[in-house]
Amino acid sequence: MLKEGQYHIPSGCAISGIFHKDGRRTDGTEIIRSISTMHDRSNGLGGGFAAYGIYPEYADCYAFHLFYDDPSVKDICEKFLEEHFEIASMSRIPTRKHPSITDEPLIWRYFVVPRRYKLIETQLSEDEFVVRCVTRINHKFAGAYVFSSGKNCGVFKAIGFPEDVGLYYRLEEYEAYSWTAHGRYPTNTPGWWGGAHPFAMLDFTIVHNGEISSYDANRRSIEMHGYKCDLLTDTEAITYIFDYLIRRKGLTLEEAAHVVAAPFWSTIEKMPPQQKAEYTYLRDAFAGLLINGPFSIMLGFTGGVMALNDRLKLRSMVVGEKDEDVYIASEEAAIRVIQPELDKIWAPRGGEPVIVTLNEDAQGKE
Amino acid sequence: MAIEYLYPQFEVLRNPDRCIACRVCERQCANEVHHFDTDLQKMVSDESKCVNCHRCVSLCPTRALKITKTNHQFRENANWTGEVIEEIYRQANSGGTLLSSMGNPKNYPIYWDKMLINASQVTNPSIDPLREPMEIRTFLGKKPTTIERDENGKIIPNLSPRLELDIPVMFSAMSYGSISYNAHESLARASKAMGTYYNTGEGGLHEDFYKWGDNTIVQVASGRFGVEKDYLDAGAAIEIKIGQGAKPGIGGHLPGTKVASDISRTRMIPEGTDAISPAPHHDIYSIEDLRQLVYSLKEATAYKKPVIVKISAVHNVAAIASGIARSGADIIAIDGYRGGTGAAPTRIRDNVGIPIALALASVDQRLREEGIRDNVSIVVGGSIRNSADIIKAIALGADAVYIATAALLSLGCHLCRTCQNGKCNWGIATQRPELVKRLNPDIGSERLINLLTAWGHEIREMMGGMGINSIEALRGNRLMLRGIGLNEKELEILGIKHAGE
């Protein structure tokens, strides 16, 4: 049977997120409890978490999380890493054996900074250099896969139910100001851990529920800009789209949201002239990056998170607030289970981004 | 000589019990097939003149007429068919080049019919176009490469000139001369009503039609007929015609007999002179020359109009398109080997060029591999027959399509393929006033509007079935297609999987 990455697998899912606007950090217990409430929305074929603020001791290093199929590819890949990066620290990612998590790859973590002479030689920014190295590893080294590459944040994922994956990675030992989680319901056996969510590129992480019907249009558009969609999953394509729009094209989060979940022409038509021109521009200029079909996504980034539904809201997603905490989930139950008392709870409209960032006094301290 | 004789292709079957000798058929047939025999006191026909255009059949009040293929035949031979034999007789007789009209009718594969469209089931929902917006608006033109912002950080909409289409279908080039005034008026009015564009072809723009300039693409072809400042300014876009699918590599020839006063004025040539379009543009002998013409036209129109470069689908089309995408052109139009014509040498029409689906797939893929797909929009024509062909073309990577044969069919063309005679009984491919007036532009434009409206409905329905509610999410979305009965190489070129994969 073909592995994920050799063909396109549709899937349904559950997502959940917790964000502390005051920068307070909490361990992974609550996010596991939240996502496990939606157990039936996943089928044991993929679960994962993204956490922000977990590596303050290495805040200036890019934290690479890698899956290796075997030790030989690890040797090759480490040679590549050493050539391109100063490695401040490297170790296995601590795990706890779990009966339902099997077929484990080798899971390693590296805290790295790009070698200075490499940056000078390539004349690239640090971020761009890292993106290119990650793309190269994932594309060229069969059996090696970088699944997390941001600073002071990390992705933890596996094949299994998300609550089991959380236990497996000992998430109670990490403290984050922002957690996102994902339970996957693919319609085929992915056969590979890299297919689980979240997907990450630098500090952008995506958890995604839905099957996008525009997949091949999006894939072929984004691949023009140097990205390689090796996994053939919707989520991977979405991750690259946001990286491209925000980091490379300099769009704001809102603008990027209005590209991927563009308002209908009938809505744009009713806008005041300047706004209309701007929205028309975004739809036209980035037409190939409009994402069609059902999705609810959470885009995590340093200092914030954005939740977004497709423009018809074909997937459920609710947002709740309590004091300094913001909760986002596929189902209200997944929020109530960890925070029964909410100041506010609502279902954002299709295509309307919900952007939450750290309070000013908490920024920079993350 | 006896060997010059060719048995007529068609038989005119007249039911004597039904015929009331009203002589409508006689009046309607410009080919003079029918006449009333006063001695016999009945209608008779000379089927040797019949082109099977169905004009008489359609207007016979008693349904007394039908036209059928003759069953007279040569001794059967799979290789030396009757058609092949007759063509040799004709050429041995005349010493001339065989001429034909409309698109390549031969039994080559039709790739549109070897691709199937996807639909949503369970994992994502199909969308009901009767309940939800279903967007097919399309922009044609270059995409911006850099985002510019003003001092307040607001995006400056730095879009280059473009065409906005309410439906991704345009009427492709047919010159005034090759088709009639009324046919042009029908196309122009339908374009305006439907929010799309028609194309002047290389015959210039009739002075009466300047008022539809906003829905007109003005063509600059190798003969440069009718090209002047006002003409360029009148259109919404300018198309440089390099090639035509029906006759790649050769020019055109409108016989002097068709260059009557109106046409001579529109083409800006003396009355009665042959209008000859050379095979190449004599100022374009290479790609860098094309660039100069593109920018000459942009200069002439103050960079306010997108420039289209139209080529026919030939073997090396991907590389040619790549060159054009770097030439400053905003849109590439590709015309497949099935594309129609008012007249072309038969051998060229039937043997030169490649199928549009293959050309489109390889051009789109090549431009993406080179990272320049956003430099240009791609418009394809050359036998788009229905809305499913459009869906398939867009999924392969086209931004929009050009239709012409389908448009003429909706105006009444019966595809008899004898446009070159200039005696079109339907008032389309003719300049004879008594024939032209048979095509009423009020009705013609309405029929074109109906056709596009119907196709629009069907496009929306199929998109909704795929779970797509915006045409840009279909563009280049090749996973929405599967091949049927195609070999590995064909699938590879089309960039699609086989059904069942």
C-alpha cells in the first residue's frame, strides 16, 4: 500500500486551542483533556499538539524536531545539519511508552542557529535559510522529516488518538502560553507519522479540520514559489500558503485570511471604494491561493493564534473567552470541559478571522 | 471527361405526398438546388449543388424534405476511401489546393471525452448552487509581483490592465468579412449582455461597432487590416494573432469578390482587392520581435490595455508559450487543431497542429515549472463544445476559453463546412445582403446569451458537485480530473491520474 505522501488522503478532524493572553504558561494537561472530549472526531490515525513558549532556555535557537526512519538516514541528516547550523543542543525527545502508539520512528530534537558564513555566502535571511534547509531535508533525504522548526515552540505528533499522543510525548512536562491540538480522522491509513497535524514551517503551525476541494490548484500554485508539497495533504499546502503570504509577501494576518477565505464578490461589491479595491486586489493577485471547500484552521505563531473558517463555514468552530484566556475548538463541549464558566462564547462567521495576540505587557516575555 | 464526374455527396429526399410546391426551398437555397419544373408541375432538385446546410429542411412547412448521405460508393477500401479517391480526382482535374472550412473533422482522439470530472462524497460536502453563491468571475492579465503599500500601510492596487469576465468564456476571433455584419452585431451585443468579450478577427472594426468597444478585443494580424490608432483605442484588449488552430503556419486570403464597400472601408483596403494576410508577421521573425510589437501596441495605447498573443497549438507549444510569457504579453491564447476557419487548405486543417487539451496541459505545466505562470493568463480555444469541456479546460489550467464554432452553431450554423463559398444560407458566413438579413441580430444575440447562460448554470452545477464555489479554486486543479482509456504517456502529459486511481 502507498504511504501518505504518495497520494492525496482526505480526512476529517477535531481541533482545539488554548491561549493565555497574559503570557501565563500552563502545562499540556488541559489541552489533552479538551481534545479528548472530541474523541469520536478522530479515528486513532493521527494526533498532535503545538506549544509556544516551551523552550525559553533556547529562545534564540531554532528548535528542529525530526523523525528518522532509521539510524543511517539520521547520520546523513546530522551531517547536513552540522554543515549548515551550529547545534547548541541535541537529544532524543523524551517519550513514554504507550500501548496504542506503535511503529515509532526515531524522534530527535536539535536547537540550532544557522552558521554565519553560510548566511553570508547565501545572502539569505535567517528565516529564509532555515526554510530552505528544512525543505531540502524533507524533500531530498528519504526517511528524514523535520516536523517542527520554529523558535521557542514545538510540534509533537504521532499516529494515535490525540490524548494518547499527549501522554506519549509527556506534554505535562512542557509549559506554554499557547497550545493547539488536533485529532485526525483520515479516510486511509497514513502509515506515517509525518502526516499527523500540526504542520509547521518556522514558528507557523497549522491544525486543520476539513478537506479542501481546491487542493491541487493550491498545491500547483504554491509549488511555483519554491515549496514542495511532499505529503500531499491539504494542511501542508495551507501551511506553505500562510508562510508565503505572511513571511514572504508581507501580508498581514487579516489580509492573508482574506486571500485564503476571500469574501464573495457580492460582498466585495458592497464595500466602500478603497476597501473594495483592496479586496479585489487580494482575490485577483493571489487567486491560486484561495482555499475552497470545508475547513476550520488554527494558525499558531509567536505571540498569537488565528482561527479561521472557510467562507461558507462548512466546518464547526467556536471561540470562548474567560478573563485572559481564549479557547477555540471544533465543539463547544471541548471548551466547557476545561472552562465551564465563560465570559463569552461565539461561532465566528465563515471567512472571518479571529486573531488573538499576547497583551502588550506580555509581549517579548514569551 | 467522364473521370471529372463526381457523384453528388448528398441526396435530397422530397416526399411528393407532402410537398405543396410552395417554393420556399427554392427561395431559401443560395446554392440553387431546388426549382419548380413548370412542365412537370412539381419541385425538382439538383443535389449536386447541395451542401447539406438544412436551410430548406428547416423551413419546409410540410416537412417534405430531408437530406441524406448518398449510398453510392466506390468499392470498399479501408485505405483508399471514397473521400481520398474523390480528392485525387478533384486535384487531377484542377491542379489546385483543396480548400475546406470549419474545424478538422477527422477521427482523431477527442481528449475532452477521455477525461472525467470529480464530485464530492462524504469527506467534503457538495455545494448547492441554488442556495450558495457560486462564483465564476474571472480576471485575465498579469498578476502583480510585488505588494506596494502607501504611507499608511494600505495596499496600493498595482494591478496591470486586465479583462474582467463574468463568465470564463469569450467569443474568439472571426473577422468581419469571414462572417457577416449581423453575425458580428449578435456577438457584440451578447458579449455586452453577458459581461464578456468578442474578437474582431483580422478584419478591422466596423464603425457601427465602436460603441461595443468595452466588450471588444481588437486583433492585429499579419495583414494589419483596419489597424489604426482609433481601432486600438476602441477595444478592451489587443490580440496579436500569430497563428490559428485551423491553419497553423499559414496566412489568410479573403477573395476580392467579398471585399465590398463596407468591408473595404473596415479593412482599409480598396474595394474588390484580395485581402491577403501573410503567413508570418513581416515584423516578427523571432521572439524578440514579438516583444517589440507587444510594447509598440502598449505604447500606442498608453499601457491601458492588456495584450493577448494568440498562437496555434503546435508541437513545441510549451517552449513558445514560455517565450511569450516573458515577452510582455498579458494573456496567451492557444488555438487547438480542431479550431474553425472560414477557409483553409484541407491538408493543413486536417494534419497540422495538436489537440488543445494536450497543448494546454503542457503549457500550464511548463509555465509553472518555470515559475512564470502568473505572468500571463491562458485562454484556450479550438473546439470547446460544451460546459464540460470548459470545466476540464479550467481544471487542466486554463483561465478562460474561447468559443467560435459553438457560437456560430447557436446562430444557426449547421456545420456544412462550405463557408469558403460565401453562400451561407443562414446569413453567417456570407456578405450577400439578401442572405445576411436572414440572421436577425435581436434573435442571434439572444441565442448567444441563452447558450452562455445555460453553460453558466452547468458550470456552477458541476463546480458545486466538486465542492468548489469559486472558479479560481478549479483552475489547474487536476486532481478533479481522471483519464479514461488513456495510455501512460497521455496521462503524464495531461498531468492527471487514470479513473480508479
